Amino acid sequence: MASNILFRLYFFVGIFASAVWTHKLATEFMSLECVPTLSLARIYLRAGYVLDKHVRFSAVDQYGRVHEINRALAMQCGYTISTDFRGNIEFRASLISCYSQIVDDRNFTITVQIDVANTSDMKNASSCLRTLSCSYFSWRPREILCETNYMEVSVRREIPQIQDFIQDEPDDWTEVFPEAASGPASVWQVVFHLPSAKKAMLVSEAQSVGYGINTTDSRILLRAPFDASEAREMNVQGVTFSVLRSSTFYKQRWMILLVDTAVACPVDDIKFTKDTIIWSIPKNIDSLLVGASYYNDIHIVMGVNLHKLSSTDISKKNYLFSHDHQTITVQIPVGAEGGYFKSHVREGKHGITYSINVFLEHQWDDDRWGATKHTIIKEITTPFKHVPPVITNNTIPSRKLFNVSIGTFLTDTKLVSLTIGSESLAVTEANKRGYSISEIKHPNGSTSYIVTVPFDSPNVKKTYDGGIDRIYTLNIIYKFQVIPENQVFTETAIVSCPVPDAVLPDAVGYCDKEHLSLMVTRGNVDEDWLPFLSNLLLTTSRHSGYTLHDNGTHFLLQVLKHSSLVLYESLQSSDIMITLPLDMRDSSGLTMKNFSISCSYPSKDLIECLPNGTMIVTAVKLVEVPDMDPSQLALRDKNCRPTLVTEESATFIFNVNSCGTVRKFNQMAMIYENDVLYFRPGMSDPAYQLKVACWYTINETIVFPYGFESNPAPKVQPGFGPLALVMRLFKDLTYSDFYEDTEYPIVRYLRQSLYFEVELLYSEDPQLELFLDNCWSTTSSDQRSSPQWDVVINSCENTEDSHETLFHPVMNNSRLRFASHAKRFEVKMFTFIHDTKALLGEVYFHCSVVICDARDPSSDLLCARICIPDKQRFGRSAEMHYLHGHVSSGAVILMVDGKEQNARMTKSVD
Ligand SMILES: *[C@@H]1O[C@H](CO)[C@@H](O)[C@H](O)[C@H]1NC(C)=O
Ligand SMILES: *[C@@H]1O[C@H](CO)[C@@H](O)[C@H](O)[C@H]1NC(C)=O
Ligand SMILES: *[C@@H]1O[C@H](CO)[C@@H](O)[C@H](O)[C@H]1NC(C)=O
Ligand SMILES: *[C@@H]1O[C@H](CO)[C@@H](O)[C@H](O)[C@H]1NC(C)=O
Ligand SMILES: *[C@@H]1O[C@H](CO)[C@@H](O)[C@H](O)[C@H]1NC(C)=O
Ligand SMILES: *[C@@H]1O[C@H](CO)[C@@H](O)[C@H](O)[C@H]1NC(C)=O
Ligand SMILES: *[C@@H]1O[C@H](CO)[C@@H](O)[C@H](O)[C@H]1NC(C)=O
Ligand SMILES: *[C@@H]1O[C@H](CO)[C@@H](O)[C@H](O)[C@H]1NC(C)=O
């Protein structure tokens, strides 16, 4: 009976506190009942009393001896003990069970001892004795009872006419007759009819192998388990029956009593559809009709829980009960009144069954047996049906409260604990933690549970999927217990709800001279995001290229401008763009957000122009030329390689006089230019060209745009370098000692010689030559003040009067390494006259100078040493090959001595 999952427990385990075996309790929890129509008596123990107890039933015979009823004795003697899923225990005894005291085959007294104990060893058990007295007198000549654990047949043993035996039973009896005839007298024997042979046993032998055989005043009875070794399975109209064909006989001296004790009970007669139990029993069970040539139904009834039902009751309970001439059919809708649902746990899953205790009684009349009453009791349980609980999400996002219901469950299923997020709680604790758990009772007796959890609970997971929403996810694991078995199962509800409250991290960036900085304000979705620069995970420990400070709500990243972590990009405006790209990645490495700060720095920052003409140029890898290998960079002269190479940059240190550097002049500055070049292998056009320039100016700051060629040249603002001119007064013609700044003003007598030298300071470029353009003297330090007196005019000595200016040659010496960087001239001390009055006081000397390319003095007329008439200076080519500058001397004071005063030594002014 594979489809029937009913347990048959003989000792049941359960809980019930503080029960005392009193009469009061006994009547409350126990009911005794005679069911004569089924020739049964029953005792019903309610679960409330026996739960978690060990219960033992024993039969008490007429001498007061106690016989413990175990499984084998129950089948042999006609007892059934069954426990339903709710823990109720039903004890049934056949009225003709072994220890029944039978009077006249009418009054039956069954005495049962019931022991209830807390432990399985039955120590300290409370016992009680119960006696049922039942009357039954309408015995049919043959009664067959198919109990759930045994088959029982009792046959009236009145003696009809002897000769009939042989005539009517050609099959079985003829065969048995020889055994009967030859067997010992006054001994009951039984012969089993097996398909191949007969098997005769003494009754005592049969009893020892589990058969129950006995006689009463008027009847002979045989009882056997369904799987008795002499029972056979037979198919009757598609239903399997367990059939035991047997003849029991008793030989007396003068006659043989031979009784057919065939019994047949169905074993697989129940079918289940999704919502109906279908029980079909064939009417014509051959084994029970051997020798009969016709039969008539007397009546057919069905009942539930051992009680017969009228046809009105049947239809009220929605059962269907029908029979035709072949089959009796009972149909019971799953869930119909009379049965009950029960929860179960199978493989960790929740499911239900429906159980109902049904019986069928078929009485017929045939020409061989007279009347037969065939009663079949079935405890039917539908197969386990997995019923996943329904989880309903009633969350209202605006209230920020998860509301999840789970159900429905039968009353035998209780929520015992639940795990919310990572927190496990008993139901009673949960309400204290701000959650709410309520049990909802439905009108049909089932229950649901509603759990509410606020969104802001720490056990609600918040995730971010990239949009404006945060996803709040509630993960509940419910633990349920099914009573009385105390089986547990868990169910998981995962409910998520998007709320548009995502706050992404935000950043502000700024740059200073040395650093690029990003201040990131954390949002509410980035707890597990990590900051990356390129593929480098940033940490707050010490690093060379950057610093990271994190205070929980903000972090500040500062990266050195020239760190290898930044990106360089050239800009149209001859600046260089430096970008700090910050990636925020989630724990799986996915970039969730990136920030960058880009600042443009003048590219001249990459160029340093030392006063002595050394250029220091750093070329950085640009995002536009990602394949550039800085070590392969070179200057215009390809032999000039970088002095210092990193992965991201190359630094060149070279003199303006080398590496293909070109010198140019404009009005304001002298310019040195070169290029840093990168050629891809085999290519003649550079993939990268950084134009570098140093502008040298004389004591002036010039900032103005500088034109550059278009691609591929990154634009570069030139570096600036200082040049300085100095005009010194020497003590004598040897030009070895000059007056220090602190010695001014210098005092001179009229007509005393003044030895001046004008020098270009710092430059180490030997190819430069300094020329004097004009030199003049004034009475104030302002070179533009009047009166003025010319000393050098258009690069020529002023020869206007006899006190002409004299040029002196310049030689290299230890002080002056480049003779071409200086010019010398001598003038005589004089004084200005105004309105025939000598202007006494200070005199200053000033020169305008040009600095030219000594290799090509003819490139500009100013750079030629020849004295050129004034007018020829106009119409010079627009292109300039010189740099203009001014220089002034310190003050010179005339020493006044009347005799020395000489009008010829004066320069008169208007
Ligand atoms: C069984 O246990 C319950 C409580 O555990 C107790 O009240 C009762 O007296 C016990 N009964 C017996 C028979 O020991
Ligand atoms: C047979 O029946 C008698 C009378 O009811 C009873 O005393 C006896 O125990 C029974 N024997 C068996 C083996 O069932
Ligand atoms: C059987 O029981 C009935 C009712 O209990 C009683 O009236 C009757 O006398 C009894 N019969 C015998 C034979 O004991
Ligand atoms: C039985 O009961 C006695 C007293 O009532 C107690 O001392 C003893 O421990 C009990 N034994 C068991 C096995 O419960
Ligand atoms: C739960 O209900 C909320 C509110 O109706 C809804 O926004 C959300 O998508 C639901 N979640 C699931 C997993 O059904
Ligand atoms: C973190 O630093 C930021 C910026 O300096 C400041 O506004 C914020 O208050 C700081 N937070 C904490 C928790 O110190
Ligand atoms: C120029 O000056 C720098 C720094 O003062 C010095 O290192 C370098 O050697 C000088 N170059 C020449 C060619 O003198
Ligand atoms: C230019 O010369 C003036 C006067 O001698 C001086 O004060 C100033 O610092 C110089 N400027 C530069 C850039 O050398």
C-alpha cells in the first residue's frame, strides 16, 4: 500500500504537561465505543493527553492475565492501534478478538489495560483498565472484515446435510477431503490451497506462524495478516486482493466438519486524482464465491470514522457513492468533511496530506453461503503534496516599511523563529527589535504571518544598480515547526524595493602649483567602492606619488603634478593639460563612477632656461601618443638623448649652443629653439614634436603669445631666462679694477678719463656679440631726462668735439671669458652748462646695446661694426637679428676746483 502514508504507531511519543491519570481526565481524553455493525469495539485517546507520552495497550483475558499487544499479536488476535497525524490514538478490537469474553455469540466483553508513561521503558507508567461490553447478534453466516492490519473471516459452523459438502465444493473440498479423512480425530486442522499444492497444518502449527484460528459457540474464525505466507495476491477486475484460500476441518468419529475459510481483502484499491480520492471495489470476488452460481446484493453502505452514512449524509458531505453490477465506487473530494488536512515536511519542504477513515460494507446473498457481510476499513491518506507557501509583498515604499506576508498554513504549523538579514530571532524577540510579526487567522482556520521591517533596519540590504534608485532588499528566512512531530522547515522570502534616494559620491577638484587634488564626498551607495588611479588601488598609507586622507565622510586625494599617475594632453593654447582620473570601483571591480580634475599648466613649466644658456626640458607622454617610448625621444640633433628617462617622461639638459638649437631674435628677446621629437620606427614624420624655446630678455618681463606650428606639434610656451647688462666704471686703462656698487657716487676732476665697460652677464653662449648702439649722459638717473650729451652715436664714437669718445679693444681674461660679450669706451669728465652757468652735481651714463649673433654679423646692420650714417638705419629688413637692451652707470660727481674749470670742457644745453 505504497500510496498510503499513514503511520501505524504502536507507541507514540508526544508532550503533555502535568496530566494525571484521573477519571476526570480519562473521560475527557478517552472515549469508548462499541461499533457492532463492524463487529468492532474501539477506544479513542485524544492527542491532548497522549502527546509525547508512551502508550501501551494490553488485552486482559478472563483470568485476569495481561497480554501486551505488539504488532504480531495485533494481527493474529484482531487488534488495531493507529495514530492519526494529529496524535490521536485509536485502539480497535474485533469483537471476536483473542481475549474477548464471548457469551452466546451475542455479548462480547473486551478488557484492555492502557499504560501511559513518560519514558519508553514504561517505568512509573500510569495504568488504567477499561472494559467494553458490546452486543452483536445479527451475525451473517459469513462475515469478512478487512481491517487495516489483518483480514478476518468468521463462518457459522452449523452443520447442514453432510453430503452437500462434497457436491457443492468440487474444487477445494474434494481435494481436502482425503486429508480430512486421514487426519487425526478431534483435532482442528487447516488446509491452505496454494496454486500448486495444498498445505495442511494443525491449528497449533498455523497459530505459531501467525494465523489466528479459533471457534466460538457457533462460528469458526480465521485471521491472517495481509502478507501471510500462504496468502496470494490476485487481480480482481484490476484491483489486487490479498487472498487466502483455506479450509478448516474437524474430524469426529462419525463425521468430518469441513469449513471453507476463504478470505479476500483489497490492497491497492485507492486511486488519487489531483483533488479526489477514488475507491473502487469489485463486487464479484471469485475467491469468495467459489461454488455459488448466483448472488444478490443485500445492501451496500459506506461510512466514515466507523459510522454508517445515509445517502443524505453522503451528498451533504459531497461524497459520491455508487455501484453498478460490477463495482462499488466511493469518491471523496480532497478536503471533504470527515477527513482532515495535515502538514508535513518532506526533504525540507512544506506540504500537506488529507486523511480520512472510510469503510465499506457489502452484503450479499448467494446460493452457496447464504449471506456474506464483507467489510473493508480504509485509513486513506492522499500522497504528500508540496504546497509552497505564498509570499506576498505588500510593501508600500512611501512608508519605508517592508510588509511581507507568508501563508497560508494549517493550524499544526507554527512560526518559531526567523532570520532577518543576518539576525536570527525568536518570534517573541522580533517585536522588541522594531520588527513586527503578526499571525493572521483566516475564517477557514488557516493562518498567515505578516512581517514588517523598516527600510532603515541595519538588516535591510541596500544595493545600487547604477541609476537613481537604491534597492532595499529584505531577506527573511522563516523557520516553521509542524506539530506534533516537531518537524521543521524553512522558507525564504526575498523582497526588494527600489527607492529613488541614491546619493552618489561627488567630488570637487582643484589645482595648485604642485598638486592636483580631488575632494570626494561620499554618498550613500558607495560604502564598498574603492578608489583607483588607472589600475592602482589607492590606500591611505604613505606613498610617493600621492596622498589620500579619508575621514569617513570625505576623502581627499592629492597627486603631484609631475607624478606618473596623471595624464598629459596638449592644448591649442600652448598649455599642457594635466588630468587626474579617479575611478570608483565596486567590490567586483566594476567602475561605478569616475571623477577627474584637469588643469592646464603653462607648458613652459616643463622648460627651464638657466641664465648661462642651459636648457632643461622635460617631455611628457601625452594621451594622444600613448605608444610613445620616452627613452626613444631625441632633440633636433638625434644624438642628443634624454639625460633622465621614466616611463612617462624624458628630461633633456643641453646647452643652447648644441643639439641643433637655433638662435633667433625679436625686439624683446633672444630666442633659442629646439624640438623634442619621437619617430615611430620607419617613419620620417615625427609622431610627437614638442617645440621648446627659451626667451632671454634683458631685465624685462615679457609675456605675449608665441606662434606655433600645427600638428603634430604639441604647443609649448617658451621658457624665459634672464640676461643682464652691466655698465661698470674702471679705475684705469688696464680694465682690471672696477668700482663696486657701494663706492658710488664716484668723484672725478674735470677732464679726468672715465673708463667704461658694458657687459652682457651670465650668458655662456660664445656666439653672442654685444654692440653699443648709442651712449649718452644725463644729469639724473633717468635715461630719458634732459639735458643729454651723446657719447656713442649709431655705434660710432662721438667725434663732434675734440674730447671725442675712444673705443678700447676687449681681450678674454679670467674675469671676462667671452670678449665678444663686452665693449669698452673712454670719455673725459665734463659738466653741463645752463645759461652759461655750470650745472654741478651728478652725471649718469647710459647705453643702448644690441646683442647679435656673432657668426653672422651682417645679418643685421646694427650688428656690423662699421659706423653707419643715421638715415641708413631706416628700411632695414623687418626680420631682426639682434636683441636690444639698455644699461646705465652709477652717478659720477665733478670735483669742483675754480682753476680747473674750463669752458671747453662743458656741454651746453638749452
Ligand atoms: C510525566 O512528566 C510530567 C512532566 O514532565 C509529570 O508532570 C508527570 O507526573 C510525569 N508522569 C509520570 C507518570 O511520571
Ligand atoms: C480462542 O477462544 C477462546 C474463547 O474466546 C479464548 O479463551 C482463547 O484464548 C482463544 N484462543 C486463541 C488462540 O485465540
Ligand atoms: C447480554 O447483554 C444484555 C445487555 O447488556 C443483557 O441484557 C443480556 O442478558 C446478556 N445476555 C447474556 C446471554 O449474557
Ligand atoms: C518514578 O517515580 C518515583 C517517585 O514517584 C521517582 O523517584 C522515580 O525517579 C521515577 N522514575 C522514573 C524513571 O521516572
Ligand atoms: C514589492 O512591492 C514594492 C511596492 O509595491 C515594489 O516596488 C517592489 O518592486 C516589490 N518587490 C518585489 C520583489 O516584488
Ligand atoms: C571630513 O572632512 C570634510 C572636509 O574636510 C568635513 O567637511 C567633514 O566634516 C569631515 N567629517 C568628519 C566626520 O570628520
Ligand atoms: C649653467 O648653470 C648651471 C646651474 O647653475 C650649471 O649646472 C651648468 O653647469 C652651467 N652650464 C654651463 C655650460 O656652464
Ligand atoms: C632691472 O633693473 C632694475 C634696475 O637696475 C632692477 O631694479 C630690476 O630688479 C631689474 N629687473 C630684472 C628682472 O632683472
